[in-house]
Amino acid sequence: TSQVIEFSVEFPKEEIAERLQVKVTTPIYKIIRLRLIDDKPYVLEHTYMPCDLAPGLNEEVLKKSVYGFLLDQLGLKFAGSYRHITAEKPDTYDKDYLDCDECDPILQVEQVVYLENGRPIEYSRSRNRFDTRGYSLLDVKNN
């Protein structure tokens, strides 16, 4: 399940505007969601999306599947994403919502998702409890 912690429209800070390739005067959605499995905290998502690319996005959608909404309702097609994975110390949100101690490491996945036309639709930072999430990567080389 998903618990919506924050859902608002704002103007992006410089770093977020750069990641989304928009101006700082472009309205964006700011979304903070806690993802739960069996009522236990799993991942805390901080997501930013340009409002013009996701008209009609609302809290009901956020409690379900944002990607389902973007694909099925808006007909958007994704080209791919860029991900950067790091280990971080927990911040206030992590301690409050992921039930982390001061010394628990956090696996952060920073991501930009691109549409087929090359425009970024999402910039997000997923904050994962160290004991609930891992990644396996496969490097395929074409000759």
C-alpha cells in the first residue's frame, strides 16, 4: 500500500528544475509517499513531476499506481531511466517514517525517468531501509 505524506504543487528549486529540464517557474508536483508491505515501512519516495505531463494526478492515484495512471490513463510511453544508487545516513523523514535508527544505513536510488520524446517526466529519490531492499545488476555487452 501507499501512504501519501505530501502532495503539493510548487515551483522547483534549481537542482530539481535541472533534473526535469524545466524552468524554475514551471509548476511541478511534489510527492512524498511511504510504501508499505504488510503494514511495515519499505521505501520512502520523494518524487517530482512536471504538472503539464501528468494532468489529473491526485491523491487517489498516488495511493495506487502512478505509472499505471501515466500509461493507461494518459497514454504516455517511457523510453528509459537513469539511476544513481548510494548509501546514505538517515534523515528526519527516514527516522520518522522508515523507523530507522541514527546509525541505520539507507539505500538511496536517485532516478530520472524519460518519455519516448526524451523529456523527463520524473525525478525521484527513493529511500530504502537497509534490511528490506537490494539490487542486482546485469551488464550486457553487445559485440
